Amino acid sequence: MEEAEIEATTEVVDTVAETPEPKGESTVDAEAEDAERTRRRVNMEYDDTMFDLMVDNVPGINLGEGVQRLGGNKAKYLKILSLFLTSQKAAMDQLLSDADNSEKAILAHSCKGAGSNIGADEIAKIASGLEDKYNSGEAVTEADVNELKNLITAAIDKFDEIALSSASVEAEPVVQEEIKPLDAYLIEQINALQTSLQEFDIGVQDKLSSLSKDLPQWFNQLEEFKRLQESVNQFDFLTAEEHLKALKKKTG
């Protein structure tokens, strides 16, 4: 998969903020639930079993084809697929907004390119049709966009259903550890991680995952570390570096 296409799945086009209308309690609850699903999806540890359960079961996605593009690494493929689906769901709101067609064409192009690279050919095909219409000035109806949105939503629903059902439902007991200074090796690895963030190294996700296994439990439980993980998973390296700086300051 092209690195530029992976990063493109996380781009957000800025739009003019509008004053939101008051939301009912049910709407707020639904949004909170959706936010929690998104958080779990982007932070979940995926494995081969989840992949095997998803094959031929996620609408619009050919997982067998997509994983081959990553050399057969099933867990890594599911992580990238989760980020693609999450970012494209957010992009659909942009396509339904009053943003300029040029901005919408960029979003559709990103969806088409990234989708083609991960086996989401059905999604890519619809996105390609939208891109052509935006670029030609042809009218794009809400129904046109909803065709793509509904397929992405269906894929996310099935993806989450399988991933969450196969993940361990038993939370590990939290063991309080005494906070101690990190050893020189871990400090060196944290500094190296910061350098990778500054260089926009796309491999930083794997480096952070590996580092997390070496860090003491109390460090992994820090809110700043969780925010660091979320930012890295979303390829937001600038924000991730700020969280890392906060971590270094807090832990000395």
C-alpha cells in the first residue's frame, strides 16, 4: 500500500463552523456511544482470529485481497482497515455539507485511492463515480452520497460486531504499581519515538506498540499515554508529539 494513501485516509477538510442546534438526550447518548465505539476500534489490538472471522463477512471489503497488499500480515491489515473505515465515515459528513465541490472531490479521491489499496473495491468504485461528478460539475444528490455512506456504515457495523465479539471481554485487574523513574533504555526509546514523530515516520505506530510492551503498567495507564496512542493511531503526529512532551514532563 502507498504510504501517501494510508495517510490520506486521515485527512480532514476544514469547513466553516455553524452554530449547532440543541440536541435531545437520545441524540447525545447515541453520539457518546458512537464515540466510544470509535475509540475502541482505533485502539483495539487485532489478531489473526478476528481476520479469519471477518473474511467474506464485511460488506464492500475483500479482506483476502487487501491483506495480500500488506504481505499477509492480518493484524496490521485490520488496524489499517479500521482507520480507513473510521476516517471515511467522518468524511461522509463533509460530502453532505455545503463545502466546495473541489474539497469534496479531494475526499472522494482519497476514499477511492485508499479503498483500492486495501481491497475495498466496491467502496472505491462508488467514490470514483462521485469524484468524477464533483470534478465535472455534475450535480451530486444526497442519495448519491448516501449510497457510499450506507456501504461504509454497514462495513463498520459488521467490523465492530465481529471484532468486539472475538475480543476478550474480561478486563484485566488493575494492579497498582509504584511509580519509579524509567531506566535509561526506556528513556532512550521514548526520545527515539519523539524523533520518529518529528520525521512523520509512518512506522511509528509499530514502534509505539512495541515500546508499550516494555513500559511499566502505571505508565501505560496514564491518560497522556492513552492520548498519545490515539493520536498515533490517527496519524496525527503533531498532536502525538505534544502528548509525548506532556508525558516526559509528568514522568520526569
